[in-house]
Amino acid sequence: MTLSSVYVGVEHMERALEFYRTVFETEPAQAEERFSTFEFDTADFGLYDAGYDGHEFAVGDNCVPNFEVDDVEAARDRIEGTAAELAHDGILEFGDYRTFQFVDTEGNTIEVFSIDA
């Protein structure tokens, strides 16, 4: 079994797309009203508007995607300048694991981490 993608529910696709374009510093591979995707080497990150299909779907905190970066401080500084709400002050450290979380424009918690060698 291989993880193909992770997606979060959104209520406002254009707002979410603009936010993640800034956070990921890239354009989506697919940008549609119903489902949009950002491609990464290991798995894709998707945005799903269930309302487009007439379905009810929990939006906000329905999944916690976890992204590894080389420099967690630089990532935090850059993301702090967006519409994101930081989930806590500073960067949490657990041994070599350094992390912070933020809440996106749709209410989803996202985690960013680095491992210091």
C-alpha cells in the first residue's frame, strides 16, 4: 500500500488556493472548483469542496497534514506573514524534532517540522 494523497475540506476554494500557493510557493497541479491538488515528491496535497457535490463534510481540523522542511524557523517566519493563525508561540522541540502548527484559512491545522542532525 502506498500513500497517494491527503486532502482537507474547504468551503472557499479560491481563498484556500491563494493561501496554499503562498505557503507552498508553487502553483497547484490541478485547480478546480471541486478539487485542487498540489504535487509533492511523496504524496499529493488536495483541497476538496464537498459542497460542490452537495455533500456535507467536516471542514476544519479533519486531518493534520505534516510537512517536512529543511529550516523550520524560515518556514515559520514565512508562514507567519500569511493569513495563517499560528497554533502556539515559538517552535516546539522534542529531541531533534522541531515543529510548529498553523491553522489555514479554512480552519485546518497543518504541522511543519524539521529534524536536526
